Amino acid sequence: MEPLGLGFPDFPASSELTPVLLSAITSVASLHSPFSELRARQLQLRHDVLQRTMPYAPATAEDDFNPESGIGTEEVVGACIWSTYQGSEEAWKVARAARWWSEKYSYETGPHAGLTVGEIVAILPPVRHVTMQDRVRIWLTAFLAELHQCEIHGKEPIMQLIDPAQYSQALMSSSSDNSSNKTKMTKQDAGLVFYSRVAYLLARTRTEQGDPDRLVQATRDVTASWCSTRAVLASDPEKRDVYDHTIDLHHILAKACVLIRACRMYEERISNKIQGEVSAAIAAYVGCSQTCQQTCMDGIKLLLSPQTGFASNLAALPSIYHFWMAQCAMFLIELCMVDRLPYRLGLLVEGQLDEILRAVGAFMQQYLAELSACNTAVVVEERQHEAEARQEEVIKHPALDAALAVADMLASVRATA
């Protein structure tokens, strides 16, 4: 999953990995695995993850945590991994539970501190003692996983929305530069802090109902956070790796997502035709729309660039990226619709319409090919007799249906352009 993931904590492979973490990783991997035996187990693995997590999911933040549930470090991370690559409502519930667990389960140390009965008598794998840095990573992982699912499903987080910026210092690496005696943050940790900060900024914008100006300001905050992260990484422009490109992509798509919402709000102001505000709203809309157009196009170019490594790996991106990519593609397509405001205002100069349609078309062709390659026929019921046919179900990538809807919209616009 890394480096295309979100900087979640790593665990060394061993026989002591807990069932939730193993099921979560193999469930995500099964969608992309070249091995048919693993792909055929997708439904079983999904069921196993839900069976091991949902019974301990809270109804409200005030619920009592059961220390005998066996929930600990790996269960939290496993739940976050699984939900991060799913788009269903179950993914939101699992991420919500992980966030709650991250606040409730014991981080105590000592021979038996915080151990469940199952761990003490060795029914469960031994507890993994965590450092303060590990604790921060786990908290940020759960914070990020839940806010992404809230973004996708339009939900509110179960716990209080807290600015995660304060956690960045706690993730400074213990390794130091002897020449300057300065600590350096790993790219994985820098990414985790950045993604969490952006998730917080986007979650905060959902409270800015009807105020597009504040949304535009939020995009500047996202960019400022990106600049700070790039300064921390201090990567050579000629030697950027997938971690660097993923941080760049996250910045572009998150910024575009907020700008799209701002454009919608400016359109509402124009349609309401409040005396004295129409001209100002049109001017603000034009500026926002043009910035959003350029940002969405930048995102598509980055996704298709041979230098970034995203092409051929689009299907392996976390679900939040699929959510954002679909929005960007739809926004660009809508710019080309003759009955929409951008077209009526003449915002597209000569040649731009064709350029947009070509870019979106190239992206959708690559995107759909990769998503469709994940389709797997899974046996849901074995035949009882030789004459009976086996009942099979085609398991699709979680983003495929939305991508097909975008492709249909693109085809419709192309037919009338």
C-alpha cells in the first residue's frame, strides 16, 4: 500500500500479527492480487474484518469501552487500513469505531498494565507496547481514516474535531544529523501529519455553510500546509519519489475539492439574484472557477504523468482519492456543458473545451481500464449436484460504479460538443 498510502504505521511481518490486522491487509490486497486464490476470498475476508470489528463499534462517543474486547494497537490500524480502501457505509462505521478505540484503549506499560485476560493467558497475541511516537501515529491514523470517511459520506466525526498540527513535533525521528544535531522527520511521518492536517481543514470547511469566501481561504491554508511539508522533506526536485508525488497529488485534489464546493456556493448566490450582489458574485465565481479548472487539470496531468508512477496504480489509491478524482472529472465535464453557467459566461477560451475533453477522456480511459481489471467472479454458493451451476457474484472495485457514471456524462457532453 505504501508509498501510495497515507503514511499509516508499519508492523514487521511475524506470527504475532493479530487477526484483524491480517484480515484487513489481505482484504485490501485481494482486490489487486495477481493470484486468483486470494482474489476469490474477497467476500470471506471482508466478512472476517466486519465480524471482528463491528461487535465492538460504539453507538455514541459516550459508550463504555470493554477492555476485554481485545482491541489494541493493531486492531485500530487494521480497521483504518480496511476502511481507507473501501467506499461503503460499513467503511465509515469501521473508521468511526477505530477513531473511538484510539481514544479509549489502554497505552499503559508494565508487565501486565492494560492487558486483557486473553493476553495474560496467551489466548491472544502478546500486547505490542508502543512508544509515544507510535501512540501519536496511531491517533493520527484513526483521526485521518474517520475524517476521510466523513468526507465521502457526509457524516460528522464521533469525537471532537482537533487540529492535529500539535502532533507534528512528536513525530520527529530519533535519528539525527550529527553535523547539525537536527532531527529529521521521515517521509512517511511527514505525509501522515500533512494528510491529517488537510483532513482537519476540509472537515472544518463543512461548517462554513453558504460562505464560499471562507472556502477559498481554506484552500490557501491547504497550500500553506503543503509548502511546510515540502520544506520539511527538502526533496531534490530532480529526485522526487512516489511519496513526494503523492503529497503533491493530495494537495491538488484536496484543494480542487474545496474550490468545487466554493463554485457551487457562488452559483447559488448568482441564482438568488440578490440586488447589488450579483455582479460581485459573478466576479468571484469567475475567479474561483478558473482557479478550480486549472487545479483539476493539474491533478489529471499529475495522475497520468509517467514520472509520478500513478498511471497503472490508479486502482490502488485510497478511497478518498477516488472520491476527489470523480469530483474533479465531473467539474471539468460540467464546464463544457452548453446549459451550464461557465459556458454561458464564455469562460472557456478558444481550444480549451477540446483540451479539457481530451484530458478527461484520456484519464477516464486509463482509470476505467484499471478499475475494471479488478473485477473478480467469486463463488457465493457451491453447487450441490454436478448438474447444478455454481452461483457466482462479480466483485467490483468500490470506485467503478461512480467512474462509469462519470464516463456516461463525458460521452453525453462529447456527443453535443
